[in-house]
Amino acid sequence: MLKSSTRKDLTIVLPLVIVTAIIASYWPILEKLNFRWSSGDNSYCYLVVPLFLYLCWEKKDSFRFFEINWSLGGVLPALLSVMTLVAGELGSVETLLYIGLWGCVVSLIITLYGWRRSRSLFFPLLILLFIVPMAPYINNMLTFKMKMAASSLSVEMLRIMGISVLQNGNILDLGVTKLQVVDACSGLRYIVSLFMMALLIGHFFVAGLWRKIILVLLVYPLSIFINAMRIFITGILVLNGYRGVTEGVMHDGAGMLAFLVAGAILFLAGRLLLRIGAVRTPHVVRDQGCAPRSSGRALKVTLFYCLLFAGSGWALQNMAMAMQIPQRTSFVSFPTQIAGWQGERRYLDQQILDSLWADDYVDIVFSRKGQANRVYLLIPYYEYQGTGHTAHAPRACILGGGWDLVSEGTRRIAVGAGKEIDVGLTIYKKGEVRMLASYFFLQRGRIIISPWWNKFYLMKDAFSRQRTDGALVRVEMTVLPDQDLGAAEEQLADFISGLWPLLSEYVPD
């Protein structure tokens, strides 16, 4: 039998060993997570871990942290978390990697304290979930919807003030000038951190579950309203000669001020909700601790977790080596004449290549004699696909280039005798210029439009065929202001029909 002092030392040391195993095994994932935190609008994520630790420390008087269960109830969540990590890597879904990482922490908490006692740490673990940056697809979808909603609401405010304004998507024409409501003004820049703030305000200042739920539900409409007010005030100032408010430090400062105002409104809303109905004093549930566990069990559980995390971490880093890479023809020989269109090959700069992640690509601009239209063909090919090395739907790239989404859907195109394929077809607009953008994933003999189905088949084929190779085929065409959109679609379909027979040589089935 180990002495009580030795057992107490193991109580501290063994959990630290497991935490070290998680960090060491998943270090590449942590590096990716840090990159996501430092890019875009995810800097709030750096506050999440300190907040989690503080919320745990806050319970020091009611929770016995040093009385450890070494429960086997955490084994199943640990296995599910590792499976989520593997699925995220095989399906190239980075968000699943981070959710799996969070799940490993949850499984460790359940192991240390058991299911019943871990319920007391539900809120800190909920806040810890904010280490996961918002998925890019959801990010883009919310950005577009919030941008349009804030633009429309600000237009109504300006018209109420007697100001004539014409809205064209996210462009507000004030007569003497135009304002473009970009993604940074949509409210998405801080909507996730506002959700976290609403949860924290509810935790510290608001009693009653229903009040806390209302507070969280206020975040989305509040964010739209605050940004509509910001656009409205900006429009007033610009009309009065203060053009500088739309640029540089003043623009960024206005965004920070909008965030602080939204936070203050949430706090006041919480205080007002306390005036509705009876407020009961929260009942503090004191942790009863647990009976001492044998040191042998503690060592066995620790060894299991170390092997599980180390083995899965090694597998994640070596998955690409296990994939089969089929033979194919390089895009160097790809033809520059398709269906009567003459092309000029282009080469992407290194910065774009780094974000494209492709192993081979072809980028050609096509034109046809006597026509002003241009067809842009881009096909990135991937020998294998995983997180940070995969084909992704072009919507985010196009929206990031300043184009506004007009409509999206699918189109069936005849590509041979009795052969038809479905392609994604989206219409974008920038000023007076329109663009028809079509795409499809050509993945191991499949034609896929949905990014979600593409991820599913990546996971399926990785297990069943040891293959994750594939390509994204993008065909885009500019449409002149006076050109019939239907006629332009037929031209695009004719080009894709001529392109299709060429693809099998460069993208293996």
C-alpha cells in the first residue's frame, strides 16, 4: 500500500501527466488552433482558457477538486472524442478537430470526478467550448444574412430621417457618395464573443434559467440592430463631410464602440429581466467528494489515456502516408482550346497557392472571337486530402473578393450522349458587373455539389478505398450589364460540356 502522502502526490501528478499527453499528442492540432485564433475575428478565443480556469477556481469553496474518482465513465467520451478527431482529419473538417480536442478535456473531467460530480462543472466546460472558432461555412452564411439585414434596417432609418437612399445589395447610394457594408460591419466580427458575454452576464448577474435563455436569444437581433445604427450614423456623418469615419482607426474604433454598447445593453437587459417575476436565491450544491481510490487503478487509467492519445496523435500525423495516390497526367499538358474558346494560361502567386493547398492546378482565362465575355477555369487537384490540404467550395473566396451573392442553385448540363451532370450555379454581382459561377467536386469518380457530402465521401473512401484524392472544378463567366442572363448560362453550359471529356485524363476515377 502506498502512503497517504504518496497517494496525494499522485492525485496531482497523474492528471498533469494526462494533460501533458493530450498536449504532446495533439500538438499539430493545437498549432492549427492557435493559427485560427490569431486570424480573422477569433482573437476572443485567447480569453476562453483563462475564463474556464477562473470559473473553476470560483467553485473552490463548493467543489473538492483534489478528491478524484478515477471513474471509468470517461472512457466512452474519450473514445468518441478520438473518433471525432479522426473524422475531422479524414473529412478535412477542422472544426471537428477542435471539438474533439474539447471532448478530450471533457472526458478527462468525467474520469477525474465522475458523471454526477462533473455536472457541477457544466458551465465552465460550456465556456471552454468557445475555444472552437466558428466553422467557415456558417461564418460566411451568417455574414451574408446579417450584412443584408443590417443594410436594409439602416436604409429604413435613413429614409425616416428624410434622406434619400437607394439600396443595391450591400451598397447604399446616398446620392453624393456610396457606402459599402462589408463583412466587418455585419456584426459577425463580434457576435460569437457577444454570445459568450451573454452567457457570462447571465451566470454572474442574472438568476433563473428562463432569464438567461432570453438574454442569449437577444444577441442575434441586437447585433443586427447595433450595426444598423452604426451604418445609419456613418451615413449621417458622411453626408455632413466626415468621410474619414469609414476608414482606418476611426472605422475600427467605431466597431469596438459598437461592441461595448451591445455589451452594455445586454447587461441592462439582464438587470431589467430581474424585475420580472420572483427571483430565488440560487441553491449552492456542495460537492460531497468521493471515497479514496486505489493507486493501482489511478495508474492503469492514466496509462490507458496516455496510450490512447499518443496512438491517435501518431495516427493523425501519418494518415496521409497510408493513402494510395493514383497515376494521372499533369495539368502541364491541359489544352487551351475548348468548345471554340481560346485560352491563356495563368500562374497563381505563392500566397494564393499557400491558401489553395493544391498539389497540381490549372488556371486558364478563355475568350471567344467577337465576344466580350471571359470564362475563368480553375481546377486544383489534391493527391490526398486532410485538414489544411483539401478542396473547398469557392463561395467563401468569391465573397471575400467583394462580390455579393444574388442567387444560388444547381443546373443540369448534358455532357455527352445520354450523360448529364449537376453543377452548382451561383450568380454574383459587383457594381454593374455580374458573374455566373459554377463548380463541382470531382472526387474519385463522383460528381458532388454539396460540401457536406464531399466531406462524408472523403471519410468513407479513406476507410474503404484508402484514397482521398480529387479535384474542384470551377468555371466562372462574366456577364455584361446588357446581356441576357439565360443566354449567358447557355454559353457557360456549352463550355462545361466541352470541358467534361478532357477531365478524366487529369482527375482519376
